[in-house]
Amino acid sequence: MKAAPIGMMLVVLLSQGVANAADCIDAKSAKAGFVLEMPGIRSEFRPAAGGMVSVANTYQSESPQTQFLFGGLVEVFRDSDTGRLAMIPFSDLRKLFPLKTGAKSTIEFVELSANKQPKSTKTLSLVVKGKETFSLGDCKYNVLAVKETFKNGAGETLDTFTALYSPDLQAALARRYDEGTSAETVNGYTTIKPLAN
């Protein structure tokens, strides 16, 4: 007699699991856009022409910001109340994708803004270190660990982190700082949902 209630319970649990999996954004549904959130930040991702991804960021304590990221990874334009900034690469960004484990690339670029003349070029080095899994709520994504290092014209490091990049979503789901040290931190999104029409 106990087999029937246990069987019903399994059916309910399995149905909930399928429903939760159906709510996860995949490569196909990502083409309609999606929202990533973490405390204090909401980011709306929309595919755009030419391999670009438009990201509209809303912050709890700052003015909104719009970015355009090539392949969802390499920033080429940023606009906010504090100003506009274009990062003009001197190489073809299309040759970077699809990313593969072990791939290394260096992109030389110049930053342009209306209020500040560029004094030198900068570089962005990308090293695809490996594959990992990253969770957003109940959704799990295969990501590439991509070390990004920004340097100024004198070769001094301006910033370095490892982006946990989902090729399916064309989005960096998290950034890992001070990797391999006792100060290592991960700053990442915690939820994903479809973009409301």
C-alpha cells in the first residue's frame, strides 16, 4: 500500500525537476534575450548584429549603463551618465571565436571618449584556461575559464581576472579575482530568467 504514495511522490518530484529545467535559458532561447541578476545589479542581455551583445545594466546605487560586448565577452562600447567610452580594436575580433581551451590571444586597442584624448594604446590578453560548470539558481552552465589581463601602453597591468564565460549564452556569468591566492573571490550572477517582452 505504501508503494502508491511513494510512486505519486516521485512523479511530483520528477515533474518539478523537469519544470525547473525548462525554466533554464539555453543557447536557443538566449537568442530572445535574458536577464542575469545578483544583489544590487540587473543585466539584460540582447543579441545584436555583427556578433555583438547589448547589455543594459541597472544598479541599485549607480546610474544605468549600456555596454556592447563582442561575443558577449570583449567590451567595445560603454555608455552611462558618467560618459561614453569606445574601445577600438586593431585586430579582427571574429578570429577569437569560437574560444577553445588553451587558446591565447592579445588584442591591441585604443580607448576613445569625447572628453579625453588617448595617450597610448592598451592591450587585452585572453587565455582560455579550461572548462568548468557554473550554477545560476537551479540552472547549470558549461563555462570556459578565460583569464583577461588589461595592460597600458607601458605594459603595466591595469586589471586582471578570470571570466567564467558561457559560449551558449554569450555572457560572462562571473569573474574570479586573485585566483589561486588566499584572497580569491568570485563575483557572479546568481539568477537567470527570460527577458520579458
